[in-house]
Amino acid sequence: MTTQLDGPRLDPANGGPADRLVVLVHGYGSDGNDLIALGRHWQQLLPSAAFVAPNGPQRCDGNPAGYQWFALGASGPTEAAMTQGVDEAAPALNDFIDGELASHKLDGSGLALVGFSQGTMMSLHVGPRRSPGPACILGYSGALIGPERLAEVPSKPPVMLIHGDADDMVPVAAMHGAVGALGDNGFTARWHVSRGVGHGIDPEGLQLGGQFVADSFAQAAAAQQA
């Protein structure tokens, strides 16, 4: 039985029906209330978008007040454990996305996935395996799990990864590795390094990410009309 997810939502700022959906996927030990703040920053840029930030499927082992998409394991976040983790958490996130798209009468071209840390790992795993794929994937301070499995994915949405060079939780090298693997597999992958920033998002990264999402939605809409 798939875990039913839920979390905070923001209706479109223009007061009309949503013509696009931004799903915000939080990091380890956090929750949807934390990441929905990104939506508040981007509402002016994306006035017709609905935002939703689901809580992960499990209470966090390291922070019982928060949630996790998957456990890191007693011996730390090994590659095998994280591969198993994204695989096991994916059905719940996919079911949630399907339900949200259906409620707004949208298809994949109206979806953007935005992740932070463990949420970036989930977004980079789930997004390319959806068909049709999302308009874009934006990831902060995260990593790509199982790059050797990219050959199996049915869609290749545009990706932007943003990472602080002072991140001591997920090193910035993880971003460079992800960008390289995505590019090698035919993805259009942009990146930005936030100088002096740790495991977080600075104002420049916030602005660049929001503009990337807005531009990607515009490009997806134009492609549908062509």
C-alpha cells in the first residue's frame, strides 16, 4: 500500500485556476512548511501557478519533528542505501503528483519539480521517469542517485542545479557530477555555484531558480502550441 502524502499548498496569486503546478520536495529532517516558503517568493513571478510541498512519507530518524523521503542508514548515506531509498519512496511521490495534476486538470507540461537536498535526489529520480515528463527540474544542494541508470528514463526535462561551494553536508562536487552525468545522457543541464554559501539557498540562487522555472514553463507552453 502506497503512503498517502499531503502538505501545505498555495493557490495561484492571480486568483484564477492554476495552469501550472510547482511541487516542492523538501530535504531530510524538514517538512513541507519549510519549502513552501519558496512558493511565496515566486508567486509574483508565477502568478498562475499552484504550489504544493508534500511532507515525506516517513518521520525522520535524525529529527522526529521532521520527515524524510528515505532513511540514511546507521552507517551513513551509502550509494546502495540511497539507491534503494529513492526507489522505495518514488511511488508515494508519483501518486501524489498524479493526484495534484488531476485536481488541477494539468498534464506533465504543466509540472515543475523543485527539490532541496534529499528532495533534489527524489526530484532527479522521479522527474525523468515520468511520461510525459515535467516542464523542468530545479535542484538545490543535492545529488543524482544512480547516474548509470539514466539510460532507462523515458523523458529528459531541462534541469538546473544550484549549490553552495561551502556546503559541508552535500559537497558541491555532487552537483558537478550530476551535471556531467545528465549532459552525457542527453539532458540540457544548467548549473550555478553560490559562492560562500553552505547547505542552503541564497537570494541569488532563489532568483535564478525561480526564473528558470518560469522560463521552462513558457517554453513548454510554446512547444505545445507549435
